[in-house]
Amino acid sequence: MYPSAFLQSLLLLSVPYIPNAFAQSLYDSVTDPTKRAEFALSTLQIWYNAGTGLWDTAGWWNSANVMTMIANLAQSDPNNAQLQNLATRVFANTLLQAPAKNPQPGVENEAKRRRDVDPGNGTFTLLLNDTGTESGYSKSLNPGGIHEPITTFPTDWDADDGQYVDIQSLPSFASESKDAATQAALATSPNPEDWLDGFYDDDLWWALAWVGAYDVTQNIEYLQLAEGIFGEVTKAWPTRCGNGGIFWSWKKDYMNAIANELFLSTAAHLANRAENKDTYIEWAELTLKWFLNSGMINEQGTINDGLTEGCENNGYATWSYNQGVILGGLVELNKAAPNETYLPLAAKIAKAAITELSDDNGVIHDGCEPGCGGDGNQFKGIFMRNLQLLHQVAPDDVFADSIRTNADNIWMNNRDEEQGNTLSVVWSGPFVSPANASTHSSAMDALVAAISL
């Protein structure tokens, strides 16, 4: 664990002390969704590595999702000054520290330079490999069974996990006020290229994280950073299928759902916040049209992982996050450019996903459980986060019941008090040890979603 992060959780987000002898009964008796989420945040922040700006035991893109979850929690409890202080300082510190942890910086710029020499037969990849910009960071689908996404990091990428850094020595925490901390972080204009790693879904997770930071703080620089990241990803359009969409990565070897759903969602989020609204609406509408024509939505109304080289649905697993991101995208697009088809489409996908992914008790599962890797651990929370966005604008008992059922099961059946009230991957229980920042933050997405019910 990370000692200074533990101190941070005590200093910046105080919670009542519950003696161990009574912890089981007292924690079980907590029914208020906000208190549950804020208890869980105190545990989560033990993993926050102030020196790297990321959460130990979580990957690069996972940390972007953790930040988004914290932004959503902060928005749900705006009068909690300690929570607002913590969230604001985390955003500022992550802005300063995390770019140094980018697992593969520069590869997208090299890809753009080499694009003109690609005849479509692999020369592009060979040339890029020869430049030395690849770091060993890669993503692939496990070839066996359900094709679970797997992320591989460069050697020693996490070598500084757990190293002690005095929080008070860092600008974002040394500043007396959270506003001063933010200004220290923004003293040098944020550079979108700091957040690009060659995998466009990663890039867009970070764009949405900075949108969340903007929503909490109203600091325009965060929004501009999100715009800059999105602008870089637009250069990846189109794929070889249907003259549209974006690839999973600079390697141009897979066209999948998550990258394109994120492209749609980021464009729609920006349309409701940035000045050039029409441009973002156009990108979102263009992406939605391509996505609906791609065939990735199957006959059951759920979304498979991606397309074959022949541009057909590959029939791979219907991961929960692929059912979720599009919901938030459709909600934001309907807000920016109302269309009578958007919310009904979102509701249809959401209900199909709840039916397919829920067990007999209504708890959501992914097919990789209980042994999900670093990617799969994060998926279900993303679904809950976006289901809550849909429920806010199109209330439905099916959505509310799913959110409430999953949040209650997490709290009662998927929490280990002997390990500090950590939350693991199987929300119905039993607890799978050890938990980590990805499993914990993903479960917290459901706890945060329940606050609005």
C-alpha cells in the first residue's frame, strides 16, 4: 500500500471511525447510498499514488475510469466540502503527474507521419515497428473461449507502485486551497498528446475523465484538454468498413464496439459543453449512423465486441461495458440534438443487456468472472454508470431495480471488512480475494449510481 495516500484519505475525506469489534454489524446497517459510496472512497484512496497520479493495482485506462467515478460522486454530493476538496486535488495532481506514466507516448504521432506510405498490406506496421516508438504496451483479445480483452504493459511500468512520496511536497497538495492547487496544475497549458498511447479507447476514456473534471470544477482548461484529445482521435477516421468508424488502435488491425461507442459518447458530451457544438453533434451523428449500420448490435439487441475482417459481427462476447457506453452517448446526443429515436434505442439496449447479463437475483455478471483480468474487472461499473444516466432522463423501474439490486448486493455480499472494506469483482458474492483499485472502483460506480434513485 501507499502510506501517503492513506494519510490523504484521512486528511481530505474524513469518515466516522468504526471499531473493528463492531464493524460487521455497523457497516452492514449503512443503507444510505451516499454514505456507502463515501465509505468506499476512503478505501479506494489508499490505492491512490500521489507520485504517479494513478491508482496502484489499476492500469492506465482504468485510472481514467476511476477519475470519472470520483467526478460523478462529487457531483452527487456538491455540499460535501471535504469531498469537493479531495476530488479537485486529485484532478489537479493527476494532470501533473500521470503523463509521465503514459505507457506508450508518441506512437500516434508516428502513425500519422507514416499513414501516407501504407498500401494496405502491412507495410505501415512494419515501418512503425522499426521506429522504436513502441514500448511494449499492447492490447489483444484472449484467443481462447470468450476473447477477453487483455492489456500488456511495458516491463517495470508499475515499478514505482507503493513507493513513498510526501504528498505535501506536491504542488496539488501543498497549496492551501483546492483552487490554488488547480491553478498550480494548470500553470502550463495541458497537452492532449500527453494522454495518447496509440489505443483510441484509452485516449477517449481520458477525454471523458477530463469532461468529468470540468463538470465538477468548471475549469475550462479541463474541457479544452478533452477537446484536444478528441480532436487527435478524429484523425483515425475512417476504417475499412463502411467508410466510417475508428479502429481500436494505430495498428489498424481491429474494428470494435468500445472505441466507436466512446468516440460517439465523447463527441456528444462535448456537444453539450464546448463552443463548437455543431461540429461535435455532426461527429456524434455520423458515428451513430455508422455504428447502427455496422451490424455489431445483434438480434437480441445486445452489442458484440467487434467486426471481422470481412466487416461482419464477429459474435464475440457481449461485455457489459459495450452495453453501457452507448447509453450515455445516446443520452448526451439527445440532449444536444433531440431525436425521438435516441432514448428508445438506449432503453432497448439497456433492457436487453439487463436480461442477458443478470443472474436470477438481478445481479450483473461478465463472462470472465470470477477470474477477470485487469480489463474485465472494470466493465460492469461502466454499464451501471451509463445506465444511471439513462434512468435520469428516461426513468424506468427496470433500470432503477437493476441499479439498486446491484448496489445492495455489492455492499452486503461483495465487501471484505478484514481487508479494509474492499470491493471485488463478483458483485453477488462471494468475495474474490484480493480486490484491487479496478474491482473496487467499478463496484463504486454502482454505489454512486444508486445515489440518484
